[in-house]
Amino acid sequence: MEELKRVKLFAKCSDEALERLLNHPCRRQEYPAGRRMLDAGDPCRALMVLVEGQAEARMMGEEGRELLVDRLKAPMLLAPAFLFATPNIIPVEVTAVTDCVVWHINREAFFESMQQEPTVLRAFLEELSAKGHFLSGKMRSFAVKGLKNRVVEYLETNGSITSVADVAQQLGATRPSLSRVLSDMLNEGLVVKDGKGYRKA
């Protein structure tokens, strides 16, 4: 219960309501660093709550290229938008970056809990709304902005690019493509390069 109460979804939930929820089939699973936690195409049959550790969600693109969709850090829900979807299929691969602990909570029991506990229902709706906002921003970035603009936005948010390969995955580009854009931006005076990588000029 203490692990689950660290998650916003259950932070205001009564102990009695949590006890009722955990009386239904559920399990606590540990994943060592480097272990695949979810595969793309897996059915989402339970509410998955990451209570310890960090993970990465990736999507496979053309020619085997991987796109880093999100970095996941406990405490948080995993794939909540797909729990009640039709079909409820997870579209990304999730891999543990550090040792992780995930609670798998019975979907129907969780639905019942939301009906009985308005604070849980509200927190779940807020989570879905936030996730929708995040994903729409990602889609808009890829659909509308060119790679150079995405680089500028990344630098404004993160300060610098220390690993071209890592950032290329996050921006949905190949490493050579990002390297060419950074070289052009360097020549244009938009970025500078030092021992720590690239940053805005």
C-alpha cells in the first residue's frame, strides 16, 4: 500500500479502498535493468503501476530504426490510455533502464474502485489528459516541424546535446541526419560546440 500511495492516482485513496483493490488478483513484479518489460503488440489487461526505477518506451520505425518515445520514471502509470481501449494493444516496447518494480492490478477491480472513489477517477482522468497532451505535442513536432526546428526546441528544453545518437532517437532521426543538421547549424552560428557537446549560441 505504501508503494502505491506514492503514485498520484492513489495518493488520496483511503486505506480501506486500497485494501479492497488489492484483495483482487494482482501481482508485484521486479524487472532487472536491461529487461524487456513490455513488447509492442502485448495486450493491456491490467493497470500497470511503476513504483520503482526508470524505463524507456521505444517504437520501431522503418528499416529497423528505433524512436525513443518517452523516458519513464517512477512513480507513474504505464500505458494507462490503452487499459480500456478497443483493441487494448500496447504500441511500444518498454525496457527497464534501472531495476524496476511494477504492480499489475486487476482491470475490473480498478474500474470498480474508480466508481467507488471519486478521487481515483479524477486522478485517472487527469493522467489520461496529460498523456494525450504529451502525445499530441510529439505528433505535432514530427508532423509540422523540420529536424532543425526540433533540434532548437530540444536545446531550449534540455540545454545541450551530449550524445548525438541518443538525441537522434528522441527526435526520430538517424544519427547521420542529426550530425548534418548540427554541422549546418554550427556553420550558421546557431549552435556552438565545446567539450560537453552542442548548445545554443
